[in-house]
Amino acid sequence: MTDEENEVLDEKLEDEVVETDTENKETTEQQEVVPKADYDELDDRFKRVYAEFENYKKRSSKERQTLYNSILGDVVEAMLPVIDNLENAVKVETEDENYKQGVELVLKQFKDVLASKGVQEIPALGETFDPSIHEAVSSVQDETKGVQEIVQEYRKGYKIGARVIRHSMVVVAN
């Protein structure tokens, strides 16, 4: 391009900028000022709707988490007999050590998966009996044990967070 063509282009651009500035001033002048009372009412409504929406988000998030834990608890509860059987298989004496190691590895892998999902075993032996997490099936008199101390566990209990999936079946002393 030549210098003359550049000058013509520059002039056209300057004219467009001036026209845009004029349009902006006209739109500003045309805007109506909202009365303070109307503005305050709209502002109040906006804040209330926003607060309701935030509460809705929190409530729905909590409901989703509760539903997830409920479904996970149901699935884990259905698998607990499998864990019990694997634990019983590990306790059985066998001549084939490789077989026993294989069962132990499967049991460990199963427990690791459950632990990764937040499932915990409920401690029992040596603990004080707590009816919210333990189920007493028998009691014995033993002066060497403390009051309501758990001396034997028939079946392990499991929980997710504070929710008990299955109570521990225990024998309580004294």
C-alpha cells in the first residue's frame, strides 16, 4: 500500500471511532435510572433467590452423598458372606500352601477394595460392649475380664463412616 492509501484508511478509522463514541453517549443518555426503592426490591429478591439456590446445591449434594453411602452399604452387605467364607477358608489347615496363599491374597485384595471405599471392620475383641455396634449372643462369667468386655467374636461387623452395615456378633464377659 502506498502512503496515500494508508492516510485514507487512517481517516476512515478515526471517523468510525468518533461515530462509536457518539453512539455510546446517546445510549447512556437514553438509559433510564431505576428508582432506589425498585432497585432495593430487585436487589433483595436477587439475594433471596441466590441464597435459596445455594441452599439447594448444598441440600442436593448432601442427598447425593447419603444415597451413595446407602447404595454402597447395600452392595457391601451383600458381599459380606463372601468375605466370611474367605476368612473361614484361610483358617482351614491345608497341605497345599500355594492354595492357601492364593486364598489369603484374594481376601486381602477384597478387604483393600472395601477399605478404599471407606468400609471399616468394627473392633471387638478386648473392647467394651457397645450395643450400637455389637450384638451380644452370649455372656460368660470370667473374673479376669472387665465388666462387659468382649471375649469372643463369632462374626465380624463392618461400618461405613458412622453407619453400621453389620453388627459384630460377640460374647460378653460378666
